Amino acid sequence: MRFLSSGKVKDLYEYDEQKLLFKFSDRVSAYDVKFKENIPKKGEVLCKFAEFWFNNLPVPNHFVKRYSSTEIVVKKMKMLPIECVVRGYFYGSLIGRWEKGEVEIPKGTDTIIAAKLPEPIFDPTTKSEHDIPIDKNKAIEMNLVTEEQYNFLEKTSIEIYKIMADISDEAGYILADLKLEFGVLDGEITLGDSIGPDEYRLWLKETYSVGKVQDSYDKQILRDWLTDQGYQKQFDNERNMGKEPIAPNIPEEIIEKMTKRYVSAFTSFTGNSL
């Protein structure tokens, strides 16, 4: 197989003329910064979660098969240059952007951290090194998608979120938000890329409580540590000065916690152990 490219988390290979192979690694990034430490078992969890979701979502997708414990084969398609974010809770960057008047939230929303939104909202971004939030008008103005495509992506992304939220609920978790990617395959918009703990926020139902930072079962663990230690602000300052942020060392206890929670979530959803 011919190597094509290496991303933040996975490597891409040409499987044949119609298909690609995704190889998931144990690499980790946060706030668009790549870290030198690996998270053990992360690649296997991402790979097998992708297989689980593609097999359990009743929408057309590009998944073909799992090739190994860290690799899947997918159909090639022309990806749409937009990341489809759905938010179900008042959390994360949504809070700051709402406070600045940069995003609208449903009427009647309880504006307390981690409060559930009355209805999930579609909150897409550009697909770039540093994703930029956009709305319908901006997406069309930038020629990222047509109005028809945007409407389809909004409707379908929210439907997928609701399905995944129900599955998460049965497994004992809350799906706080979700990032999806789509492409065009045989003339039809099709769900693509991968779906796993790097694409959503997942909270344990039994520890969920409105008004506080939630215990996460995704890479939010690393983001929270970076924020608590002042690194998020440091990264922003360095970028504002035109410098590339330097990643700090991730403490061993954070690495161990991430591995444990990734594996725990996978087991809860699938009933399978790694």
C-alpha cells in the first residue's frame, strides 16, 4: 500500500483505486498542538469505535471493513470542506462565544455550564489548521458548500447526534457534543472520516451535574489539564506573537487516566474488551 499522508492522529494509505486505509495511532493533540507522548491503546480504541459507530448508524457511510486492530478500510470520496459540529449542552467554547455575541443559542437555554440545550444546535467550522466557526451565510459565501448541501448537513448531523445520544444513554453516558465529516460518494452526501473519542465529548451519567466541569471520557481530560495549568492561554499568546506553541510534557497520571477512560467507554458501549 502506498503512503499518502500523516495527520494529527491517523495515517492514510492508498488501499486500491477505490479505497483508502486509515491507520490510527496513539498520538494525541489538543488545542491544535501535537504532543510527543503517546496514549497507550488510544489508536485501537479509535479504530474499533469507528467500526462500532459506522455499523450502528442508519446512514450511508464510507466504511468498508476493519483491517486490523488499528486500521480500517474506507471508500474514497470527495470530502466537503466543513466540519459538522453538533452541540447538545452549554459547554466548552460555546460559552465564551455566546458571551461575546458570536453565536446564538435556543431561547430558554439555561446558561449555566453543562446545562442541556432545549434542542441540539448545528455549529459548524471550517476545516483548517485552526478551525473557524461559521454559520450558513458564511459557509455559502466562502463557497464551502451550497445552500442545499448546508441544509442537508445540518439536518443529518442533528439526526445522527440524537441517535448517538440515545445509544450513549443506554451505555450510561451523555454525549455532550459531536464533530462529523461528510463527503460526496457516487453523487450522494455520505458520512465519512472516523467517529470516536477524538470527535466528541462523553460524560458519565452517574457523575453528571450542572454547574461544574464534567469528568470526561475523551481527550477533554488533556484539554482540561492544559487549561488548569495555563497552557491554553500560553498557546494563544504564542500564536498571537506569530510563534508555534511548544507542547509541554504530559504527566504520567494524565496519560494513564486517558487510557483507562478510553478503554472503559469502549467496553461500556460495545460489551467487548481490548
